[in-house]
Amino acid sequence: MPDSGYGTDELRGPRGELASRVLAMPTDTNPKGDIFGGWIMSLMDMAGKMSATTVANGRVVTVAVDRIVFREPVKVGDVVCCYTQTLGTGRSSITLSIEVWALRQGQGDRVKVTDAVFTFVAVDDDGRPRQIVGAA
């Protein structure tokens, strides 16, 4: 069978739910025109925070980022979409898979550009870990 040019991820599509969508702009680039990895990480953190807040039913903080992989560059004009999927919850923690997909110039096929595992902890008003309601 001939190679389609697509990896398994492109055929499968994003895992999880769409948590954020934003347009990559010139202010977010390095001198060569590629979007900064830190900007992508920030989007991932914000998308994860929104999803984890829903699971925790309240405030959360990021405590770990694991296995981040930058697979493809993101260019100005790409629409950057973050998808989150809950991998697990603990007494006070939520672990999410976060995938970033880009629509090149806002159209065409999606391309997986980054993925990682983020861990958040539910905290109280004083910033101390708190139990997630319904968690073991």
C-alpha cells in the first residue's frame, strides 16, 4: 500500500475536546518567522487550566509538564487549536494530555504540532492543595 504522507495522528485526528483556538501572529515569532515554543507552551497551559478547572470545580495550578514534543513549526497565520483529554485524577491532582494542532493559514488539513502531559493540582483560596470533590 502506498504511503499516504500522513502519520497515524493525522489520520486519527485530535484526541480530547477543543479547549482553545487562536491565530498565530507576528508578535509571537522568532527572527526566522517561526512561532516561539514558549508561546505554544503558554497556550497549552491556559487550555489545560480551563479544562482542569472544570474537573476540579475550582482553582488549579500547574505543577508539572512531561514529555513535551514540538513536532512541526507553527507559522504566522496558522490557527492553533489545543485539545485536552483527562488521563486521570487523584485526590487533588488532574493529569491531562494536551495536543496542539494547526490549520495552516486557517484552512486545509489539521497538522499535529505539539503534545505533552500536564499535571494540575486543585488549590484553595490560600494556594494549598485541596481535595477534588468526588475524588478518592
